[in-house]
Amino acid sequence: MKGHGSVSAWCVDHPVATVLLTFALVLLGAIAFPRLPVAPLPEAEFPTIQVSAALPGASPDTMASSVATPLEVQFSAIPGMTQMTSSSALGSSLLTLQFTLNKSIDTAAQEVQAAINTAAGKLPKDMPTLPTWKKVNPADSPVLILSISSTQMPGTELSDYAETLLARQISQIDGVGQINITGQQRPAIRVQASADKLAAIGLTLADIRLAIQQTSLNLAKGALYGESSISTLSTNDQLFHPEEYGQLIVSYKDGAPVHLQDVARVVNGSEDAYVQAWSGDQPGVNLVISRQPGANIVETVDRIQAALPGLEAMLPASVQVKVLVDRTQTIRASLHEVEITLLIAVLLVVAVMALFLRQWSATLIVSAVLGVSLTASFALMYVLGFSLNNLTLVAIVVAVGFVVDDAIVVVENIHRHLEAGDGMREAAIKGAGEIGFTVVSISFSLVAAFIPLLFMGGVVGRLFKEFALTATSTIMISVVVSLTLAPTLAALFMRAPVHPAHAKPGFGERLLAVYERGLRKALAHQKLMLGIFGLTLSMAIAGYILIPKGFFPVQDTGFVLGTTEAAADISYPDMVKKHQALAEIVAADPAVQAFSHSVGVSGSNQTIANGRFWISLKNRGDRDVSASAFIDRIRPQLMKVPGIVLYLRAGQDINLSSGPSRAQYQYVLKSNDGPTLSTWTQRLTEKLRSNPAFRDISNDLQLGGSITHIHIDRTAAARFGLTASDVDEALYDAFGQRQINEFQTEINQYNVILELDTQQRGKAESLNYFYLRSPLTGEMVPLSALARFDAPTIGPLSIAHDGMFPAANLSFNLAPAWPWAMRSSCSTRPRARSACQRPSAAISRARPRPSKARWPASRT
């Protein structure tokens, strides 16, 4: 008899074993479910390494040519690198290296370190440290941002607590990855020398630098090895306080000692005097916390928040630690919505089955198969290393219909044999045996639809691999359960239906009659039906063409990122005032829950003319607008602040850009000719601004920086035994915030900074009172006798490279009222380009972002 000897028959004959095996599947799924990592999206780690290099006081051109370029030459030889960008500004260079998705990030890190070591010999000798690197994942947003503020404590002390206590303790929590401190003012001792006093006594800044380096040390001293004991030697060779440095003797004048405090102010300060952050209206710093790859976001954040009360108890009472951004709130909400959707889908499926099967036993059997299949899929997800995210849950929701199909086909065939008069056991074996091959073939055909997603490469493949495997695994589990558990339960509980002799037609019969009448009418009007089919197909094609297209929809995560841009030559105090004016507008919006902002060189922000905003919105139910609508509403008010622009964009769960961007879309122009690049970047920017499809258009050229050129007369310098190197060293001592020494404590290291007095280093006139000592005569030589000072000119505030070529990044958003979004943005670029007539020396491409916009291949 067909079906005897099959797996279904064995399960029917061994119901206890079948139920126990099924229970084991359910138990495994129930155990695995709470252990699954929780994330908004599947793990999509892009091998990216960020290299930071610092040379305080060096111009953007110096950083680009003497620091970034030697590093780029070595990095370009690393195999598997797909993109290399750099940005050089005053005193810093930031290089970002992206590798192919299949390259190990650990291998890439080793190769990057080897390249840095190779390039070290070609880097400036006076760099405080060699370039450092860190692993970053641009596709992963921070899970938590903490704001640390105080109304009484100075910023340097607050930053010290943030670094030495909070950041170090939090980094030890399980699941915590990288922690960035923005707006940090690392404590330092600043020696602010007076050019007038130095010249009067006959000293130079080099004398002060050497005196400090020779009198504040932390070297090994050895030990006294006696016959009965050993005693370690210790001295007071280190200086820790400004008062101690002030007492240093730097020279003698007429037999009297000259102390450092006689020619300079020695004060406690920060390593960089031009950095500041605020939490709301209070000075503070931010801890931007990311998770480790594969860590459960919700559990990680819960651990951090559980540890915060203990950490706060270790801080002074005036220090406030506030959660600025908690990504788990939106993650929990979105996952909860998907879980509710899954529950509703299951309930609706069960209700429909009860309506059409019209037999409670059949409905319960199909429901049992559905529950077992979905629960068991969680165990398989755990084995495969997947997370509980929006895409995997959506895959399970999609699979619900497929799972039910398998079970219904089996149960319906068993039901048919019961109606034919077979016994319960015989009907179960026959029904499952006859339909087994059909169920398997149907399921394999469904799985085949997901195969392209499994083998898809790049970003899409990374995102949808978990979706496809979760759906296919759930379907395959349902095949096994439908052919084992369903016939077993049918043999135990399903009864042959009883039909009364004069029963009225039920809902199913009436629905079948309606369908039959409709089918007859359709067959009688075949030409009309073919016309309707053609019209439907045309509408589908038109909809595909007209519908807005993008890689990933813009999400409302309740987090808004902002980048400010002011005049390239803006002063630090003026930038602070404008930032505070913007902050007042942000604070007044009813949708804002908390916010923080910073100015100065910190993290990815490399110039004083740029700043950052982090805005946390209220929960979606507590605000009347979405994140995008909030940006649209506040933009006109922000534009009223003169001299500065705040570019806002909604934070996303995934970001494919390797660096910060002012808008959702980014386009890159690069050329080996800097002036050509600048000209055509400005022309393209203006052309895009004239097109209504675009808004928030900007570029990162920042060409308005002020540059004071000093022309050294080498012949005149040689007469005094001086060289261009001597002039550079003297200028660096005076204006470069030069790190000349350091002192160590038990928990940290701090730098000693040398510079001119605050009132002198910001004036060009100070150059006229600047002196160097002649090694030939020992006399003081004014700088004006060796060099000519030009009036300030315009130059770049930062220099960007893309693949070792000078580059410019254009950022823009699409106007929401524009009807065809991406299609329109692509169709308008040929007109913009033809109007600009871009030369062949300029190359353009779209930088990878959640949605990309490209110019057509034609260059006409």
C-alpha cells in the first residue's frame, strides 16, 4: 500500500517517539530564542581601518604632503583595498581604508601596521607619536551616547574623569567595543612665553624647550643591592604642577637666575585650547559607545546602564551623566512591532484555517505544525550565528504562509481519505504518503526563489543572507514537521466528517459556487480578460519605472546628526557664539529630548570652521513629527543664524560611507590638478543648487582659510649661521602648540605644551618682535631681518585625497516633494554636467552610501 514504509508511516506507528522528538525541537527553539543577539539589522561588518596622524601646528598642505602622502604610498600596496581616502587639516590627518568584504579585518590591521612602520622613516621627525589605527565599522551605528557635564568643574578635569574612569570601566563591560570621546579637553600644562621678555633677556623658545626637557624626566634609576636587602632608587625628577615648572631656572642674567615664571605664564590647560563640547547648555563631553561585532545590543546597553549608578557614585557630585542617545529604544520598539505583526499573522492564519477547514481537529493540527516550525527555526538561527533583527523576523513572517501551505496540503489529503471511508490510521498513512513528494517539490521550488539572495555579493548579500537562510530553513523545517507530526496527530485526533442528509450549504460551498460562476464568466469573455491582463501588466511596468528607488528606506531612529559649516577663516570665539545660537533654536523645538554639540578638532571633525550636533528626539509616540519632518521644520529657523549653516540628517541603522557626511547622498570629484578640481567643484555645486530636485547642497573644499606667508631670505639667514630649519623650529615653538614634554601619573600621561602668550600668538605684529639667536655671534636676530611677511591670502582649510588624488566631496539631499526622487536626480545630472562641460582631467564617482546617485557613463 502506498505510503507504508515511509517516514510518515513510521511516525504514525510510533506517536510517542514522534511527539518527543517534536517536543525536543520546540525546547531547543525556546532555549535558543532568548540567547539570540538582538540587532536592528543583520551583521554587516565592512573591513575598515581608520588611521590618525597628528603634527600640532602643521598646515593642511604640510600634513597632506609630508604625512598623508607617504602613508598613502605604503597603504596603496596593501592587497584587497577597495577605497582609500584622507583628509588633512591644521595639525591632523585622517585616513580611511576600506577593504573587500571577504578580507579579514585582523589581517588588514597587521598589514596597515606594517605599512605605517615602513613609512615611519619618511614622516616628519618631530611628530609626537607615530600614526595610530583603529578598526571601525561604518555600517554599525553607536548603540549608546553618554553626555558628561558639570556646572562647576573645568572641562579639563571633566574630560579626565570621562577618559580615566568612565571610558576605561565601560570598555571592560561584555559586548562593548570602541568608545570615542568627543569634545575632549585632555589636561596639560601650558607654557605661554612672552616674546618681549625673552628678547630682553636674550633667550629663545628653544632655550625654554630644552630646559624643560632636561629638568623634567622619568627615567630608570636602578636599585641598591645590599647583602640583606634591595632598595629601589627614586628621585623627584618629574614635575607635575605649574608652580614647579615656574621655578625652573632656564638661564642666568648678570649672575642672577632667570626662572621660567619670569618669562612665561605656566598654567593648567588642555592639549588643544580650541576644543569645546556642550550637553544642552552646559559644558561637557560625549562618550560614543559602539558594540563588539555579534554582541547583543540590548543586553550590552542594559549592562552599561546597570553599571552607571556605581560609576556615578565614584564621580564628584557636580558631575552629571546623562544618556543622550539610546539606540535600543527604537530597536526594542521596531522588534516589538515586528513580533506583534508575526503574532497577528499567525492568528489570522489560524482564523482563516478554522473558517475554511471547518474542523477544529484539522485547524489545531495545522496550528501545531506552524508553532513547531517557527519555534524550531530559532534554534537553527542560533546555530547559524544569526541575530534577532527586523529582517530575520520579517523572513519568519513571510514563511508563515509557506509553512501553513505544507501542513494544509497534508491535512486536506488525509481529510479526503477519511471522507472516502478509510480509518484514521490508514487515512493518515495514505494521505501523507501520496502527497509527500508534492510537498517536498513545492518547498524546494520555494527555496529556489531565495537562492539568488544567498549567492548575492556585496552589501545586499550581507544584509539579505540572514533573511534568505531564515526563510528557507523555516520552510524546510515545516516540510519535515508536516510529513511527521501532522499525520501522527491526524491518526490520533481527526475523525471522518459527518454530513447531515438535508444540511444547508456551508460557507465553503457558497464561496466555491461564487468562484465557479466567476470562472465561467471569465472564460466566456476571454478577449476582455486578456485586455485586463495587459492593462495590469502595463500598470505594473509603469509603477516600477515611476516609483522612487533607493538602496534602503530612510528610517526614523529618533537620532539626528548635524554638521555645521562656517567661514573658513572664522575665529574660535566667534564659532562658539554661533554654535550656541544654533543650540538655542534646537533646544526650543518640542520634539527634542536632549542634544549635545561640539566645536574644534575632535574625532572626525578636523577644523574649527566645522562642528557637530547630536540630537536625540522624543519617543515616536511623544512627538508630532518624524525625524525627517523635524529636520524640515527646524531648517528655516536655523538658517536665520548668520554666518553658519547646520546640515542635519536622520541617523540610520546602516551607513555605507566610510566618513562623516552632511547629507544622505555624497558625490566625489577628483583630479590631479588642484585648481581645476576647485573650479569645477564650485561650478557643479552652483548648478545643483539651481535645480529644485536637490537641496542641502554643499562641498568640503573650504578654500577661504587665511594663510600668512613668510618668505625666508636664506642668504641673510646664512650670514648669521641660521637656516630655514631654525626658522621653522622657532615658529613651531611659538605658534604650533608644540608638545615638548610629558609627565606620568599612576593612571594617565599628560603633555607639556609650549607656545607664545595668548595675547601675542594671535597677532601678525608678533612676528616683528620675534628673535632667534645667531650661533656665530650669540646675538639675538629679529625674524624680520631674515624673512619677509606677506599679507594674509586665501588657501584651503583642509585637503582631501581619494586614492592619492586631490578630491572634493559634494553632499546633497533630495527634495521630498520631487515626484520621482532618484530617477529625477539621475536625469538632471546630464544637464548639470553639460552646462559645466567638465574637463577630462576631472573624474567623478558616487561614494557608496545607503542610496547612490551616479552620473551616466557618457562624458559629452
